[in-house]
Amino acid sequence: MVSWLLPQDCFICGAASGDSLLCAECVDALPRLAAQRCPVCALPTSGGTPCGACLKAPPHFDATVALFEYAFPVEQLIQALKYHGRLALAPFLGGHLAEALAGVPADCLVPLPLHPRRLAERGFNQAAELARPAARRLGLPLLLREVVREADNPSQAGLPWSQRRRNVRHAFHCTVDLAGKSVVVVDDVMTTGATLDEFARTLKKHGAARVTNCVVARTLPREA
């Protein structure tokens, strides 16, 4: 009845979409990642085997679940949530994250934290907004205050890839014992994986047995 009285327009194309944020055609057109990809970092690989980079220098996280390629229109959805406060997008994207996590070992969800200054400027943590509906749907604890970002580093987006790992070194602090737990880390976009790698290092330092990244989008390397 509510859908009939207050029909919603698709966030992407503007067509009538009933009670859904996106119409069925736009959902079908979202840029999904190839089925065969590295189970550790989610980059495309032949046969879905671990990529050379993860074999040569294994990151601290154990696996990555990624929904889409960071390309149009997914990048517009994420930017609208992150920079323009379109919080209605969070339940839609968080619900898809929950579906992707079905069968993944998980004792709790942890959103990648923001530094308090950046959190005050933005007013919300987009990773936390994505993690809330996912945690509810999965019936898992959500750790919002137990792991914090202490270092107010420059944004990773403005740095060369070679400097990103150094930029986030010792950026996080954990206040809870995670001994033996399988932890799922929620974020919006994974680019180089440097921030998520340092975050996983912190979690494992405090006992986490397994760390799985769960992100809405994965940035793919540009073709030469």
C-alpha cells in the first residue's frame, strides 16, 4: 500500500521502481566482478586462484568478498552515500553485503573506523552505515567502538600507491580481545588494500584467527 501511494523513482535512471531504490533493469546492469578472482584480494585471476602479489607477499587479511567493480554507476552510489549523505543507500548496499556473506565464517562485523576529526566533519561513518543492516540481517554482533583509528593520516586517495602502506602504519588501535574469532571488516571501496591490510594486522595482533574484508566495490587496475 505504501509503495502504491508513494512510488519511488530509481536512484540511477529515474524510472519508477516501486519500493526499491533501484529499478530491476539498473540492478541487472550493475558492474559485477568476474566470477574467477583471487580469493584473498578479489582481483581477477585465471581459474580463481590466488594472484601472484598475494602469493609473493601475503596480506594480513585472509579473504575479500567484493560485490562490484568500482565503476559507473556503483561509484556514483558510493560517492552519494559517502560525500552527500544519501544514507538511504546504506540499507540497499548493506543488504547486498549480507547476501554475499552467506556461508562466510563470521563471529562479528567491524566497520573500518574513521578518525574522530573526520567523523565529526562528515557526521557519519559510511562503513558503519553499511555494516549496520548487514549485521542485523546476519544476526551478528557489530563492533562500533572496540577498534578505533588513532592516526589522522592524509587521505589515501591523494597519495601514490607506493606511499599508501606507509601512510596507514600503526593507524588503528583495538581495545577488545578477539582471540579465535573470525572477523568480517566492512568498507565501501577497496583500492590497493593497504588500509585494510593494516587494519587486519591490528585485529590479528589482538587475537583474530581470520579476517575477511567485505566491500561494496573493488577498484581494478587500469589496463596499459
